[in-house]
Amino acid sequence: MAYTQNQNPNFRRSAGAPTRRGDAPYEASVNLFRIRPPVSSIFHFDVVFSPGDDLSPRRKADIILKLQTHVVPGYFAPQAFFDGKANLFAFHDVLQGEALLKFEVNMSRKAVVSGQHHRGLFLVTIKRVQEVTVQDFMTILEGRGEGLPIATTPLQALNVLLRNSLQYKNDFIHRGNMNGLDIVSAFFRSVRPTVDGLYVNVDIITVVNYQSGSLPDLVLAFLGKPDLRELGDYRNGSVLSKNWPKLKKFLEHLKIKQNGDGKVYIVEDLVRDAGKFTFPLKDGTLITVEDHFRINKNVVLRYPSWFGIKTKREEVIPLECCTVEQGQQYRRPLTPAETTKVIKAATKKPNARFRDIESGVEKLAVALIQSPCLTEQDRARLAVVREPLLVTGRVLNTPSVMYRGQKTITPKNGFWNLKGDPVVFQKPSFIRSWGVLLFDASISQKLPKLRDNMMKLKKCMDLLVLGFDEAKPEFHSGNPSPDQAGKALDALKRSLKGPPAMILVILPDNAAETKRAVKYWGDIKEGIVTQCVKSSKIMGANDQYLNNVCMKINGKLGGSNHFPVFPDISCLDISKTMAIGIDVSHPGPGVQKPSVASVVGSHDKWLSQYTSCISIQTPRKEMVENLFDMLWELFPRYWMFRGKEYKEPALPDHIVIFRDGVSEGELQTVVNEEFSQIKDVIEKAWAHIKMKSRPKVTFIVVGKRHHIRFSPSHMAGDPSGNCPSGFVMNDKISMPGTFDFYLQSQGGLLGTSRPGHYIVVRDENGFRADQLQAFCFALCHNYVRSTSAVSIPAPVYYADLACGRADYHYDPSFDLDASSAGVNDEFNLEEWKAHFKKVHKNLIGALYFI
């Protein structure tokens, strides 16, 4: 059965020929490179290492390599390929008919002595799992497999082969360096099945690595000093002394090799005057590190006063004896200046990006030719075509956006602006009273200019017909300390005539904790809209910036700025449709915080006004645990809004759900479980008000974290060199047995645009393919914060923003960092839930989180 379980034949409509009036064919290159399935069977084995609890993937790979090349090479001709965890693959049966074999591998230089414990000795148990045949590949390519085709063993095996073939190659492009870090572009490669055959998806990813080579050179680069004498200067005020805490954090958990040793060590701490550090020998005698290296390693330290690194086993290694392992990614937050430098290095227009990609394809092709894992027959089958796939998609007709009074604007290249002919928000809000709270003392001497800019903002609001009782805002200054922000806001509130509709808060450029206190006060405690702006932005504000602020304020107050003119869709009535966005976000690596789930749902006739629910759940769980209860909150709000706004209380006839945040490997499980909850809550809600009919549901997963990219072929691109806004492709590159398409809705800015990947997993509404694509494209023009088409439909964009606001739902006194236990510590979800507060009832029906 096909994974999506769709019975709608219209989903397989070719993208090559226009199916809607105004759509136009468009040729583009896509970063997919053809290969053919192997003709030989691939044998899959499970591998167990003993001891193996603390083995890294690299160490396991080294053990397997030695097993193949030195211990029993006769079993591995050609060689097997290993995933670094527990899966081994080969183009022949390495067990030679046996179900299970065990091998001993000695990874130390010392000979094994019978009866004695040997630290470098490993027992490797290999057990046969299955044989992957050519027919298994054909089952995938014909769309007859179970589950999403990308997450299957045959493709996993080929991806492991690609990684193994390139494992020891110089497989990156150096882009620059900064403060002991290297900016490098590495190559992403993954085998993907399509309706047109098997392809390798090759892309460029930019990462930040530790500078490899000499550890002293790395430290000097971090300190920004070229002088070796700095590495032993511990005096107060010295560069080393001032940066000591930062340096310790910077080097923590870094992998280094000891010169002449070859062993890999992990930095746990730093030790000053490493040469003078003493430790006991087995007989209890104390010896210095300097003497130990001279006597036992025949190494005379040139700089014994330099600091050294301490390992997990309390070993101290002098700095001058350390080399940094290559390819170690730096995962800590970057400074704003570093982030800017990385973005600049990563930004490549499509034609330049594809040139880099093709150099990566060339490396892959050569590596496969030289691979010791392939037979000659399969070497020819797996030869990679060097040219990217050429496809013919469509550029969808651009929807107009409508403002009040039937005033329409047609976007150009994905953008429009509010200059020129005056427009009025579709549903402007009314502001009873408002205030301005200044938290940046550095501009307190420029209050006249600030007041002028506030009146410019008021003028922009007037032009967009936001109504006012009080024309001029009340100005206050406050202490920017996070624990004083609430008091300043209370004082401003008391000074106004009645509760304010909105408070504009002016913050210094770096005031994250103060902003958190402001948002908690407004969103959770008082139910008052707060709009935070940076002082540097508001003091130099132009009309475009002020219009953007107005758009956010109107959305937060429950208004509607504009809506797209939706295409005619035979299967659904837009005015009786509810668009829902669902997302789950997770904490970063090594951090034990709850995952955050959000659900947003429209409640007006133009899918432009939304209400939301946010909850926290088990860390890194992809499925929304509380989905039933969250939807149970949203449906009554839809009913009440329809009754209040249109005097027609009703529930929707159609529901279109956009789900973000699902990896391809977890998609089937997540969708099946969540769709079941959705149908259950619909049944209960509709039965509760005794409605006979039930809404038809379409469920779409929207992917952003993928590596498909397009580049115009011989046809003209947009001004940024990208394919035009509205380019859609669902023919050659679709996954077998699945209705999916790629839509590049946004106009290009810098670099290469990333299309959205839409996987339609349920469709009870009966969309035609072209209708659904046009509907999704229109929703990308419905984002309240922007006068441009965004990269994904507005509902799922809002769900993503709502997840990002979770930290503001905790009282500022709750220490988020202290409560974020390490990965090995016990995690108490109930403690987090006790401190997590719901949004104030005044803001429930508005986009307070934008």
C-alpha cells in the first residue's frame, strides 16, 4: 500500500503541463544526480562490541577497519561498509553461510597475554539480519513498499556506502576562519528514490569547526594574540588570565591527540603550569609531568610553564604536545559578529552553489570508483552521472492580496509594499490608549527625536486606519533590570486612562532577559499587547520599518492586515474552512528542557486570523502528546468567533492541517498517531453540538530541513538569480507511492532559496494537485508580519513562532538554565509544567506571539 493512503487520482497529475490558467512551464536544474541500483544483493549484519558502552562511532569504525584489513581479511573481500553504530553491510555474505560469528580485535600495540585483562581487546559479534535484493529496490521505486520510501534498509545501505567511500577524503571547502574556528562547507549526500529512478541528492552545508592542527595555534587564535609568551602568563590583567574562564569553556570536550602517541583524548579541564603538575606513580612516588615526559616518553618540554589539558582519567598533557583532531564541529552559540561572518560565507547564489555541488559530485564519483567495497559489476552500476537533473515545473499564477475596500495589489517577484496608492488594513484594530516605555538610558538625551519618531509611527497607524482614543502616547522611562521591568510597566499602566491596548517597549540591543520579563507581564500576567523594538532600530526608523511595526501591532490586537485572493477550488469553500498549523520544537543537544508543541487555527472566513494553544511535553518527543486537548480548545473558539463576528456560530466544513517539524524517518508513526487523535476530537466536538455531518480533513506535512535546491537552467531567474516565486515541481522528483511536491513560494533575497517540501498524507477533501498547490501558495501570501510571500504557509509559520515563545510563559524568576539538567541527570517534567503558564484570556484570539 502506498504510504500516503490517498485514493485521489488527481494527485498524479504531471507538473510539466500547466493545469491552471496563468501557470507557465519553467525549466530548472535540481541537485539530484542519477545512479542505478546495484545488481548484487546487499547483506545486512548486526554488530555488537564488547566492551562497547563508551565507544564512539569513530572508534567502532576503526575496530571494524582493523578487523577487515588485519584480523580476518579473507572474510571481507570486497570490504564491508559500516554505519558507525551497529549496522554492517556487504556485497557478499561475510559470514560465509554462518548465522553468527565472533572475532577478537586487538586495538593496542601490546600483545595479548592469555588469562590477563587487556584494555585494547574487543570482541566483535556479527549476526546476519537480512539479504537486500534487486527486487527490494524495485519495490521501493515502484511505490509498493511499506512506510516512507526514504526510510528503508536498501537506501540506508547505499547511504552508508557513500559515507564509507568518502570517510578519509579531504571532503570540504574552506571558507574562512575566526577566533580559533574554521568556517567550512561540507557536502551533504543522500540517496533518494524518485518516480524517475534512483538519485543522489548532493548539497553544500556550512558548518563551524574547531581549527585543526596545533593546539597552541588554536589557543592563540582564540585569544587573538600571536605571541607564544601569552600561553604561560597567568598574571592578573594578562590576556590569558582575563580569558581563562572563556577558554576553559571553549576547549571543553574537544578531542585532541598527543603527539607521537596517536591516542585520542577529550579535554575535561585546564591545568596551569602543566610541566610542574605532580602525580603519583604506582609505587606512590610523586613525579612532575615534565619529568614524566622526559623519562618515559623521551620528550623534553620546551614550555613547561604553559598550561596543559586534563583528561577524563585525570591525565595531564602539556599544551605543546597536543594536536586538534580534524572536523570537530563547534556547537556553542556564536556571537552576532561571528554569525554575520558565517552567513556571509554560506551565502551562494544558485549558479555558484551548483558549481560547488558539482565539485562534490566529482569527488563522490572518484571515491566510488576507488571503493574497496564494490565489485567491478556494481562499480559500473553505481557510477554517478556528473550533471544535475533537468526538470520542467510550473510557475504558479501569483495571487493578488486584498486590503480594505476591495483594494488589491499583485506581488512582483514575491514582494509588494505599502507605498504609492494608499491602502487600509482589511480589519484595523482600535487603540483606546497606549504608552511608550524606554528601557535604554543611552537615548534618554534624544527624547525629542524619539517623540518625533513615535508621532511618525502614529501617522503610519492613521494611514492604515488603526483607530485611537489617545493620539499621543504616554512616555515613561524605566530600570532595564529584568527584576524591575514589571514595576516600570505597572507604573506606566497606572498613569494611563484605563487599561492600555498596547505598550511600545524600547530596549537596548542586548536585553534578552528584560524582554522575557516584559513579555511575561504582558502576555501572561496582564493580557496587554507589548511591542518590543530595539532602540537602534526605532531611532533610525524609516517608513518601511514603521509599517512593519504597524503590521505586527494590528495582528497582535486581533486585526487582519490583508488576505490573498484564493483560487477557485471546486472541492472546498474557503469561507467554511479552518486552516491549522502544528509544530513541535526541541531543546538543543545536551540540554534537558521540555519540547514545545503548538497548534494554531484560523477562525475567520479568509484564513487570516488565528488562535493558538501551546504546551510543553517530554523532551525530544516528536508526536504532540496533548493534541486532543489542544484541538478541543481551538474548535470552541472557532464557534464563538463565528457567532460574534458573523452572527453565525458554526464549526468548519473543511479542515486543512499543515504539520511542521517531522523528520522523514518518524513521519509515518507521527502522522498515524496524530491523525487518529484529530479524528477522535472531531467526532467528540461535532457530536457535542449535535451536528450530523463531519468535516473533511486534509493533512499535509511541510518540510523545511531538506536539501533539494533548484537553479534556473536557460530561463531567466528572478533578480536574485533564483527560480521565480511560485515555482512548483511534483513530477520527476516525487517519491514513489507518495504525493509530494516542492513549492518555492518566496522571492529570492540572498543566496539560494529553499523550497518547501509538501507531503500529502491524507486528503478527504479531494483536492486536484494543481488546486492544492495554488491553495498552499496563496496561504504563503497571508503572513501578517510581511508584505512578501513567505517560504511556508502562514498557519505552520505561526505554529513555529508560537513554539519559540515558550520561554516567555515562565515567570522570569524561574531559572531556565539552572533547571535545564544535563543529559545524564534526572529530568522532572512536572516541575516545568508547574511553572508554565497559559496565555492571558484577553489575548487568546490574537497573534500575540508574532
